[in-house]
Amino acid sequence: MSPKESNKEWRPQTNLVRGGTIRSEFAETNEAIFSTSGYIYNSAQQAQRAFKNQEDRYIYSRFTNPTVGMFEERMRLLEKTSSCRATATGMAAVWASLASLLKSGDRLVTSKALFGSCHVVCSEFLPKFGVECVMVDGTDLNEWERVLSKPTQAVFMETPSNPQMDLIDIKAVCLLAHKVGAKVVVDNVFATPILQKPIELGADIVVYSATKHIDGQGRTMGGVILTNDIEYSNGSLLQFLRHTGPALSPFNAWILLKGLETLELRMAQHCKNAREIAKFLTTQSGLSEVIYPGLKSHPQYELCKKQMSDAGGMVCFKVEGGIKRAFKIMNAFKLINISNNLGDAKTLATHPASTTHQRLSQRERNEVGITDRLVRLSVGLEDVEDIKEDLEQALSA
Ligand SMILES: Cc1ncc(COP(=O)(O)O)c(C=O)c1O
């Protein structure tokens, strides 16, 4: 196998296309799918050396695999970290990142506005193992300051949050967290690695659901954990991943490698379309609110400009009336599909209160603005005029 085709001097878009590529003896152009669970040793002694970490080689695809390794290396170059570990799903990345940081008796502080499953992991699963979980209004720095006044081992946040796009000042929260010894984990799914760089803003660990914009075409699940903390990555995280087994499959890693090649180009178009859809929605009657961090009406418009290079591909709106009107509009879509996924080339609509966030109590949902009136759009790559026309006819249904 030829050495890795990765060069520190390449610019980001070149790394997205070529970073991390390894070629077999067949000199293939396209990255190969190494569909193998195991690897052959020349001798029993070599196998022994491999298991003692005395030889750097592939051992078993639960640990890593050449195609998965290429994806990890390309993501690492994109995020400019010293380590990247891939997982089978975004939730596996969230769970592994936190479970390998925390132990019984530790304290975790999170923002309240989290994706439904992240909320369940932090508020139900981790407390079952003796971790105290304190949730704050992520937009309120005073609350972060108050809660981060005692020893804390981890902070977990999502910014922009799913679905209603609250923004958190990553730099300010990292400063507070580090003072009390906490490591900061940022779920950067809505922003993507193109639009926001949490590590540069002070975060210790970044996680992604690669299922979303990184694949970008609704084909596969995947997750990523990135960090500069080598002790954590090569220590508790590596042990957790190796022994609990949330490994990414080589085929899915290959799809994600292909997704990365066009990520920057797609994000530019997602942002352009989303901005136009958000502006268009503000001209429509029957809506009480349009939420997009790139609109001046967004309460954290200034923070968005400060910590993101663009406002992303997600737009939310609140309908006048209740769940009946929200459902009526969604059922009237002819082009836009109803789906709880996001980050796809196709425009998708979700009603978070009845789907992704239905496990939260009504009180918990209300606290973060996920009411029955909220509809989330993942704006796709279709011609924006077709998306507008579909919204217009559905809103007047
Ligand atoms: C913010 C956020 N984090 C994590 C996840 C989980 O990702 P996955 O579905 O790949 O497990 C999602 C999924 O929608 C998400 O939106």
C-alpha cells in the first residue's frame, strides 16, 4: 500500500477531495472499499506483537479498517485536530465521547436545547450510571456562569441547537468550563465542519452525526469524534470504542468519503437556498415566527456572524394555529418530503414536537420553544424557486 496521500500544505478543499487517501498495489483512482473484518499475520509472533501494540498495523475492523481510516484522516485534516475516531452513527459518537469522559460521581452540565436522543443520553442514561446532569438555558451566559461555579467534569452543548437554532457562545462557555476543570464537547451537526470551528473557539472535543451534511445525500449513517486531547483519544475513548464496538462499516465510510468531496460546495448552496427560503417565509401570512440565524430578527444574529462563517441550511417556522395547521401544511407539500432526517440534498420537513422530541415532557419542550406550532425545514439543493412555490401552495392550503 502506498503512503497516505495527505499533505499538510494542501488547502481545505483539496484535502476534502484527496486527504487521507491510501492506494493499494492496484493503484486505483477512487478510494477502495476494504470489505474485511480481519487481517492476516505472517506469523504467530507477528500477531502477538500486533496485540501488544509493538507493530502499527490493522488488527480487526472493530478497531479500525483502511477505508474507515481514510475517512478518519480526511475528517481530521478538515477539522485540523490531532485525532479523529469514526463511529457507526452520530448517537454512538455522542454516547462514546461522554461515556469515556465521565464516571459515577462526576458532574455534567449541558444546554437544555438538545436533539431528542442527546437529551435522553444526558438526562436519563448518564444519571443511571451515577453522573449528575445539570441543564441550563444555553443562550444565557449568566446561567452558565452560575452553574459552572463548582467542579464539573464535562460540558455538552449543541449550537445551533436542533431544531429551533439557539446559539451558544462557544468561546465564553469554554472559558468558564475550563476554569472548573471541565472538558467541553460540542455537537456541531447543524453548523457542519465547514461553517463553525469549535476547536478553534476553545472546545476540547467535537462530535458529528455524519449521517447529516457530511454524507449529504441521505444514504448512510455515521458519526465522528475529533479532538486534540491525545491522552483522551488514545486512552479512555479508544478503549471504549474497541471494547463496546460502535464501529463504522467500510462501505459507509466510503460513502462518507465521497460525501466529503463535495461538502464545501454543497454547504455554500444549502446556505444560499436556506437564506432565501427564510426571507421568503417572512413575507408569508399565517406564520407567527421564522427562525434562521442569518436573519436580523434572530436573537443571536450577531453571535452567528461572530462564530459561524454562514448561517447554515436549516430554517424553522411557527404557524398560527396549532398542530392541526402544522400537519395540514406538511401534508400539502408536493415537493418537500416529510422526514426526520436533515442535511440531505432533498428538502425535508419535520414536526419536532411529535417526532424527534416527542420523548421530552411538554414542559421540557416548551422550555426550549418546541411547541406544536414549530415546523423544521432542512433546505435542500433543488432550485430554490421550486421550494418556494411548494411552500407557497402548502401555506395557502
Ligand atoms: C444535533 C444532532 N446530534 C446527534 C444526532 C444523532 O445522529 P444519528 O442519527 O446519526 O445517530 C442528530 C440526529 O438528528 C442530531 O441532529
